[in-house]
Amino acid sequence: MKAGKVDLKQAVAVATRSTAGTVTEIELDDSLGKPVWKTEVVDARGTERAFTVDATDGAVTATGTAKEDDSDDDAALAKSAGTDVTRAVDAALAKLKGTATAAELEGEHGTPVWHVDVTDAKGRDHEVTVGARSGKVTASEADDHHRHGGSDDHDDHD
């Protein structure tokens, strides 16, 4: 899926202009028939807000309060992360050339990490893990199946 004219980092800037805070999740989505960035931002009060940013023109097309049960977890992760999403994406793209299509802040064994999805020049998807405290790449692997779909998916925390 093509991102259009607005890349991940530009979509982060649009979302954080709408609500000051920390982006905890962003992903390129085309379920609405056109490419959009679905973004979640935790504000200073710990409220998680959801934004949809048009990937062709950067306009915010929808806003709301995130409806997930983990907003308390996301707020705690956002406070403990020393590396924001744009620095995590920069680290991932320094490790693996390509286009960032998603990033999510998660707790892994009590440590906050960024999972950054990158599509390389050949169209192959990769997941790059960046330590949210150090800002350093800790792992990188090719995604040979859907991120949440395979039976050997070690990334599923549900």
C-alpha cells in the first residue's frame, strides 16, 4: 500500500499539532478506500485520543477518544519512553532502508519498545524493534506472514 504524499513522520506532526502528547501507535490503513494514517496520541492527562490523517493531503479526517482497554498501559509507556516515535522511525530506517508504514509503543518484558514496520525497496515487510529508552535498534526481522496472524507469532500479547 502506498502512503501517498504524507509519510509517517509528517502524519505524527499533524496528529501532535491537533493534540499535544506522545504518539503511541500509528499505522497506514486503506480500509476507508483511500490511504490514511490511524494515529493514537496520549495527552498530558493520560487520555488517549485517536486521529485519522489523510495520507494524500495531511488533513485530519476524524478524531475521537481511543476505545482500547489499554489506555492506562499506553499512558505509562509514553511516560517511560525516552525515545519518541519519530526518533524510533529514524533509527529503524537507518538500520533498514525503506518506508515506515507503522509504529507501536509496547511493553516487552517490562521494558518499553517501539515496533516499527518497514517496507523495503523490494516490497518485503520487516519489523524493526527499537528500545524506547535507548533509541537503539535491538532486533530486526523479515515479516513472512501477517504481523498478528501466524501460529508462530511471538509478538502476540493478547
